[in-house]
Amino acid sequence: MPEIQLGAHTFRNQGVEVARFYMHDWLILFLLVVIDIVLNVIEPFHRFVGSDMMTDLRYPLKDNTIPFWAVPIIAIILPLLVILVFYFIRKDVYDVHQAILGLLYSVLITSVLTDAIKDAVGRPRPDFFWRCFPDGKGVFDPITSNVKCTGLKSVIKEGHKSFPSGHSSWSFAGLGFLAWYLSGKIKLFDRRGHVAKLCLVFLPLLMAALVAVSRVDDYWHHWQDVFAGGLLGLTVASICYLQFFPPPYDIDGRMPHVHLQRLAEQRTGTQSMSNNPGCLTIRQPEVDSMYVQPEHGIAVSEHSAGETGPIFDDDVESGRWRH
């Protein structure tokens, strides 16, 4: 693994090096985009639809309350803006790179899984009748009773992509990742019981749920499609977040794994140089020891001058204390 110096973690001094190290991950992202395009081009499975099945498929054909072009804005652009805000606050290129990579992986993996399942299942949408027979006159095979659609081929093709809901899976993938990210950054599980933090984390999930509900209201999906899509997106978002970040309840939940690894390597290297008499001696931090009061869960430091005081999060993350 190439050495990446710690210090000012900005795009200017380390962005190119970090991106180069994760180049293969970005190439895989590009491959996922290509796969998803192919899955949208191919024809989905045309499930049998008999005349007696049209009762649940005669809902009116409506426009989307949330148009297709708005889904990437909700699922990608909005979380990306929040991630960039935290970058300008903390100036940590590790954090912003891993967060963006995790967000894109979350959405693209979800998209590929969603479209693959759509093509394989071929479930008709609730408005399938009007897609198949825009004039309202049903035509069925006299032997098999299967539909013989008279509508536009592109509209009929889209009518066989009900399960699972793409709007729902995309929204829960992107906004679900954002909820994980926020819970780590604001230290949701710090055991102080601030309800405002909880509301902030639930806000992206509420937005994703409203997008999902709109799909049922527009009669583009059955409720099972929306439930499965939301569950799929949230599951993938959780896996992708934990791939790049510790759990939010972890003491180091604010920082990505790679940042913590670099800090551990730097601490190990510093200790090795201090213990080697042939190397330059590096002055130890001013904190000599640290202990925890278990009954309060408060980290307390004993300074060389005999002073005792709490160690705050910024002290931990800036390396002003050691184990």
C-alpha cells in the first residue's frame, strides 16, 4: 500500500494520490454503469397475463409524481452535497473520498440488482391494462387467454417492470447511506439522548419513504414492489457504508477505516523511532497517560504538569493523546 502522509487532508495535496490508489474501484463503478445500461436495453420477461387477471391491473395510467430524472438528484446529488459540506468543515480527503465512493457503490449496486430482478420477474404494473390496450378494448388469445397487446412497444416493455420499485430502491440506497453517514458524523449513539440528532438521521429515511409511497399513489407499483425495493436499497446502503466506515456507535465512528489505518501506522512508526537509539528521537505528546471512569464513560487525561481534564473528540482525532 503506497504511503499517504497525514496532516492537511485536502484534495490539493493528497486527492490525486488517494484517487490513484482506488483507481480499480472507480473502474468497477464504470463497469456497473455499463451493466445497468444493458439491463435497461434488453427486453424483460413477459409474464403470462390472462383476462381474469386484469382486475388488479386496470388502474389508471398516470404521470410520475417524482419523475425519473429527479431520482438521481434525490439519491445522489443531495447526499453528495451533505458530504461536501462535511469536507469543507473537517478538510479530510479520506472521508470525502470514501463517502463518495460508498454512496456511488450503494446506488449503482442497488440499481444493477433492481434492474436485473425487474427483467427476470417481469411482473405487470398496476396500470398494465391501459399500457397494453390504450383504446380500452382488451384482446386475448382465444386458446391461452394471454394478452395480445395493441399499445406502444416501449410502453408495454415498461409495463413489465413492476417488481421491485426502482424509485424506492434508489432512494433508500442513496438516502439510507446518507442516514448512516450523518449518524456517524454527529455521533448519534453518544448515549446523551439528544432527540434532535435522531430526527436529523430519520429525515433522509422519511424522504425516501415518501418517494416510495408516491409510486403506489401513481399506480406504477404494487405495495410489495415498493417494500422490496426499499428493503433492497437500505440493505445495500448498510453494507456499503460499513465497508468504508466503522459503525456509528464506535468510538471512531466519525472517520473512515483508511484514515484510522493511517493513524495507526503513523503511531506505530513514531513509537518504533522513539525506541530505536539510532534514530531521531521524536518528542512525545504532552499527554502522559489516560484512564476512563467507567461509571461515567468519561475519558480523563493526566498531564505532565499534574493537571487532570477530559479528552474531547477533537483531541482524539487530532492525535493529541495516545493509548
